[in-house]
Amino acid sequence: MPTETKGRGWQGAVMKLMGADDFEITVTGTEVVTDHYLRLSFTGGGLLARIPVHPTMWVRAWFSSNGSLHQRGYTLVDPDPANDTFDIEFALHDGTAADWARTAHPGDTLSVTVMGSDFAIGEPAPSGWLIAADTASLPAVNSLLDALTAAGDPAPAHIWLEYQHPSDRDLPVHLRPVDRIDWIAREHDGGTLVETVRAGAFDAAGQRGWVALDSKSTRAVTGILRNDYRLGRKGVKAMAYWKVGKPYA
């Protein structure tokens, strides 16, 4: 595991004090999914041998810019614990992480930290899922849907998926026959998705919410699901994937 933490700032120091695990992962392949989406394959450097896999599992990847390191969160795609391999998908926008991904080749390494990634469907199982996401969090959505498929869970999911480019709608979404997806163009800094979710409110008590958008939209949609949809505080799992003005890739 890499020991270099210089340049990670206070976030890196706090995570180290809290016992976060650091790993060095190695690129083994690249795949262009769309003109704005790239998948890289990795060996985990022991990551999957040490950390149990769970749906929506993610790591904090560190990228160098202007003499310091910056973190971005990424979901592990198709993790294979037996071989310690997985993929990471990058939504390509202007930013340090996307620049690194565009030029990555087999043999290149990336430092990642595992801390704070957890998820469980819980009991009793929800009667349905209300999911608000975008192309940055789509890998996590697919991971969740795959877990529901593997469990034979019949509960339907309604997914509001925000996109920025026409080609985003060609991205694979692992829908089951019972699921519904609404593709929503990103407009008004996410306001269109927020108002779409608000307008569809109904008493969804017994269902489960999952939200992963930009920070402002995540707060707004989480509040709507808790209050307008009657899910309550414990009925919604939420995590902001990026901030407006600070691209997620």
C-alpha cells in the first residue's frame, strides 16, 4: 500500500487518523463507452482482498494538480474479489481527474483511499425504490440494481437520471422489467430535476430513497423525498457526488 500522503491536505490527514485504508491500483485496460464516458480497468493492489464488496462500493481517488492532491469518489464497477479486479467509469468533463483518465495507459497507477463506503438494503425490504442520480453516480445506480436483481427483489425502482450530453442517453442502465427511468436534461443548475421530483410527489411510505447528485440538488431532493414523499429521515440514503463549479470528473 502506498504511504505517500504529502499534498493531501487536511482531508488526507483526517482520514489517516480515522484509520482509512490506502491502496495503489494499476490500470490494465481502457474502453471508450461514449464521447463523454470512459471506463478503465484496474487490478486492486490487495483492495478487494482486504475490503468486503458491497453494492455502491466506492473509493476516493487522488489526483495531482498544482502541486497538491485532490480527491474524487468513484464507484467500483464489476468488482471481482477472487481476482482483485474492477473497473472505474469516468464522466468526462473539464477537470484533473478526467484529464488523468483520458491519458491513462496500462501500467499507470492511481492512489485510492477506502473510508466511509457502506450500504445495506436493510430489513424490512422496501416496497419500492426512488432513485435520483446523474451520469457521475450511474455506476452506483447500476450496482444497486444489480444487487436487487441478484437478490430476486421484486420491488420496482423509479429512477430520475440527469444527463448533460445527448450521448449520455446511450449509457447502459441495468434496468429490470419492473423499473422505470425518466431521463432529465440538466438545466438551471439541476433545478429541472429537482422540480420534476417535487411535482411527482405522493405518499411513498414503505419505499426507500437513494440520492446522488450535485451537492445543492442532493440536499433539495433528499428533503423532498423525506417530506413530500413521506419517506422520513431514515428512509433516504443520500450523498453529494460533486459541487457546481467543481466538476466531478
